[in-house]
Amino acid sequence: MADKAPSFRKPNILEQAFNRLFGMLVGRGFGLSHNYLLQVRGRKTGQIYETPVNLLLVDGKRYLVAPRGNTQWVRNARSSGEIWLKKGRRRNRFQVREVRDQDKPRLLKLYLDQFHTTVQRYFPVPAGSDPERFLAISAQYPVFELEPVSLSPGA
């Protein structure tokens, strides 16, 4: 299997419907502890867009991985520099810092190992592979470290 992935994999109609339904449920508080509804401001419209995501926790830090590649939410997050994660009544704001390609292999491995049942189809490298296998494809998978934004009192 070649270690190459497309720069962006658009969801088909069934995946779009599932994402809408699952996003609605996660936004209302359902889902596993790592499931969140990502909200990001559109870079052209200013409108808030939503999509369900898996939050990766590593050494006390939060990461978002884009298994479909350079998606619209990725482009919007890069443009705005911030996102919100929503689950139920909680909505937390984060600044995003894109992880350098050479620092991604370990994170991509951990992400795939943890969430392989739902994301393996987006990776040409099988779950359980050594981190070195991810180096050749790391540029095709955006990874963001999330830094909480503290709100001042009354904000």
C-alpha cells in the first residue's frame, strides 16, 4: 500500500447526513468523551460552521487532527486562528496552533490507533504502524494544538 493520501477527501452524501445527525447529537451532549462539535467562523462568510470531531489528548495537551485532509474547517481555522468545541451546554473557545510536519508522526499514530474504527479509511498507513511510517504523509494531514482562550470576567 503506498503511503500517499489525497489533499482533501470530500464526504459523500451518506457521510454528510451522518455528520449532520451525529454533530447535532454531540452538540446536545451525547457521544463519547472525545466527541465534540467543532464550530469555526467561515473565512469568507463570517458564518459559524459546525462538524463533529475527535479530540486527541496527549501529555495534557489537546489536538485536532483532520483525517480528511485540508478540509473547509481546516482552512477556516487557519484563517481565523480560533475554534470552539461544543458539547451539551458547554462551549469552549481555543486558539489554534498548527503543528509542524516533522512533529506530526507521533500524533498521527496516536490518533489513528485511538480512533481507527472511524478514521482508518482516510489513512494509507494501518493502525498500529510505527510513527516513522507517518512522516511521508504528515504534510497531508493538518494537526492543530488547541490553547484555551481565557475570558475576562463579564465577557
